[in-house]
Amino acid sequence: MKIRPTLPSRPKLSHEETERLSTGNISDFDIYNELSMPANTVEVVLHNGFRLTSGVRVITNDPINKPLALMLLGTEAFEIDLSEPGAVTGLDRGFVSISEKILGVLEVVHPKPELLVVGLGKKSRLLTPDTRKIITSLGIQIELSTTVSTRLLCAL
């Protein structure tokens, strides 16, 4: 004896609904269509920075020697200059360390972000254990990836 699972039946569509869906208008399926776009959303990751949907650009002329960070908190976007000596080290080695002074902003922001998305350039890199410890001691989870991939992960 064969047992066949009973699947829920789909509602029958009218001829007009079938015609509309068959035209391939993808905007009919956009569940976020009526929501306003946050002003601090990263629209494009450039080779030397970012462009936000608000039109603001955060750009550096020398990403290795004068790196910049973009911190998105709530509805605000902050450019952080990382070119101070010791602010960020290890970009050329693969194990990146971010100074406590730079990460200190995470101690004073309210509410604290649940997740810190960190893009460390074109190559895959890791944070040093000391840097990870500072961030996790604040109760913040970390997501690491290349900078281009962070555009998809920006969830702060």
C-alpha cells in the first residue's frame, strides 16, 4: 500500500491574475517596496570607499596607508579615520588588530549594536584574538568578510 502525502491546495487564480503574474513583473513580489530606504544604507562599495543611498561618499585615496572605516549606527553613518599610527595594523599580514582607542566608541554608543560587521579589504583577513576579545567583552557579536561582502551584511 502506497501512502501519498496530502499537500495543501493552492487557491485558483483568476484569468487576470494569471496574466499579470505571467508578464514577469518582479516588482509585484517586492515585499519591501512600501518601506522607506534607510539613509545610511551602503549603495555601492567602491575600490576606495563607499557610497550611501543618501549620496554621501566615504573615500580614501590610499586604502593601505590611510584606511577609513564606515560605521553605521541606527540612522547615522560615521566616517572613522584609521590612519593614526597603531589604529589598525596587520592589513598587509592577514591578522588585523584594531586599537582599543578606535573600538572605544562601542563602549559609549547606546543602544549597543548586537552585531559588528567588519570588512577588511579585498582579501580575507582575520582579527587578532586581542581585538576579538575587546569586541566580545562588550557583548557584541562579530561577522568578518571582505569589504564587498559586507554590503550584504550591514545590519547594524
